[in-house]
Amino acid sequence: MNRSLVDEFQARGMFEQVTNEAGLREHLARPGAAFYIGFDPTADSLHVGSLLPVMALAHVQRAGHRPIALVGGATGMIGDPSGRSSERNLLTAEQVAENCAGIRRQLEHFISFEGRAAAMLVDNHDWIGAMSFIEWLRDVGKHFTVNYMMAKESVRRRLEDREHGISYTEFSYMTLQAYDFYHLYEKHGCRVQGGGSDQWGNITAGIELIRRKAGVEAFGITFPLVKTASGEKFGKSAGNAIWLDPKRTSPYEFYQFWVRTDDRDVENYLKYFTFLEVDEIETLCSAHRDDPGRREAQKRLAAEVTRLVHGEEGLNAARQASQALFGGDVTGMSDRELLAIFADVPSTEVERGRLEQGYPLVELLADSGACKSRGEARRLVRNGGAYLNNQRLDDPEKIIGVGDLASESVLILRTGKKNYRLVKVV
């Protein structure tokens, strides 16, 4: 279906606020308009909490417009007070540069930096870093009254917090983001900025600066801050972010995060985080409501998002890892993957030297607690009920060695269909 960009956002529930919808529609009526969203480089990886604006940029490009991803090399060293109750830790220039490079690599999975409507990645340190304080006050600061800045919700909320307050550094943040918008208008003709709903004050400050300095109307659009149906902050699991970088969150853990999606959230997440057509999503969710136990909507969501972030290879690895709990192949998996898959399984440690000498299978089953005694272990093996790395064992005299490891230092014992025991070699 060939929808306009605004219609696409609305159909997917991604439309929170807009400064002038009619004007924005007219501006985006012809392809080629620049549309920018900023990303905070506080880590070398984005997490799923940043995924909605990333998907928005992808929709921008698919609609024939030019996405601009701004990485805050300058603002990242200061910190945005929006949505926060305390001061951020300041980053060094080296940390910011490393984080920017990591974010660029991840954005390449969603938007193309080549060809028609090629995306741009810009760093605001390139135009802010060289400005002196006097230049800033003269060219930017004079356009903002303290009254205007204090009226912004993010500032007002921090001013009311007597314990933390707000520093002059963070108080000035909105002028930096406003100048970013003005600079992108001057250099690239960009008149549209998007962001999370907590960015509304910063976005409108940029629109005001462009109006004052250039006499031109710019537009702002915000997307909802995603929360789970239970009210929890999206993307947090036991206090840990779900990262897009496979070194921080493995494809298996990433895939499982989406598989565990609450039934109440799955339709919204399919609309937010996949490119499936809305009609197909509604059909899929209708079938899911008829038989929620199959979790087909969650499985499709997990597959689509994992493929986007980690590619077909990452999705296949995640599926292989998921099947491992049900007796699937564990060949080629790493310690980290296996420990994540079997995180809730009882484990025991064995010294590597013991394995190098050769560890009789029946002793290992008994010593690890998989069986109560060597006699029970011997009978279990003879009856075909013992498994090593999900492979059935039939020789009670078998000796287990280093060559039998499933990964660098993990053995997986199983008795029966589902009774697992992990052996960690130290």
C-alpha cells in the first residue's frame, strides 16, 4: 500500500505530536525532503529503546525522503535533562567518537547511506565544537529568554526537584539541540525533526530558532515513548538494557526478548518494529487471539526484528539456540550462548585437568548430580535415557574428555526429556 509518510506513521500508531500536521503533509508531498532524528552517544550500541526512532528513519527513506541521523558528539558530552531526574556522567571526546562509530554500524542495518535518498550521518561536534562561548551567546543564546527555557517541562521538573536540581550545563542543552536543527536547515535544507515525546521541548526550541533566524517554518513530530502493558520501561529486563550489539546482547537473548512479549503488546510492537504491512499484522493478531497459546504473533515479531538487527545468520543462530532447550543441535555454540540458554539450569564445576585425564561417564553423571549414584547412572545409560550435548549415549563405559565439550568450557548433560545439568570446566 502506497501511503504518505504521515499516514504510515499514523497507521502504525507512531504518531504522538506534530507542530502543524497540514503544513507537514504539504512539505512531505514531494519526495526528497530531509528529516532528522538525533541519537545520544552514551554507549557504543543502541538498545531497543532507540529502535522506534531508528524505524522512523527507515520509513522516511522508504517514502523517498532523506534521513539524517545526528549523533550528538557535542551534546553527548553534556547530557539532555529530558526524562531524567539527575545529572548525566560526562563523556570524553574519545568515548563519544567510539560510540558514534558503533551507532553508525548499527544504523546501516536499517537505512542506506548510498543511492537515491541516501542517508546522512552527522556529528554536531563538527559545528559546535569550534564555537567560542562568546560566539554562542551572540549567535544563539540571545534568541532564548530564560522565561522561555524555564517553561519547558523537562527544565521545570528538574527545578522543582530540590535534591538534584539542574546544572547550568544541562539547562543550556536545549539551545544546543535547537542550533543543530538550525544548522541542518542552513546546510541541508532540513525542515523536519523527529524524536521521542520527551524531546518535544527541544524540538520546538529548534523550530523557534529557525523562525527567528531564517523566517522559515520548520516542523516537529514526536513518537510515543514505548512502555509495556504492565507499565514498565520498554527494553529493560531485570535492570539490563536489550542492546542491538550482539556482543552485549546475543541474538538468542535478543530473539527471546521478543518471544516473551505480552499478548497485550504484540500488535503494537509488530507495527512499531517491523515492516510488515498493517493489514497483514492485523490478520496475524486476529489469528493469535483465536489461539494465543501458539504465540505465532510473538514468534513472527521475534523473527522479523532479529533478522533486521542481526541478519539471516543471526536469526538462524537464535533459532538454533532456542531449539537447544528441546534437544536441538548445540554444535558450534559459544560459552556465552550456552550459558544464556541454560541460565536457569543447575550447574557444577569440574577442573580441566580431570577432563584431560578422562572422566568416566557414569562418574560424571553421579558427581554432577544428574544421577543419584553411579549404579543409577549406569542403568540410565543402558536404557537410553542419558544425553551429552543433546546426543544420546549408549555406552556406560564411555570416557568423557576435552574433545566432548559443547563449547569452550561447557558440557550439557540431560537425563530424560527435560532434566538438564550444566558442567562448567574451570
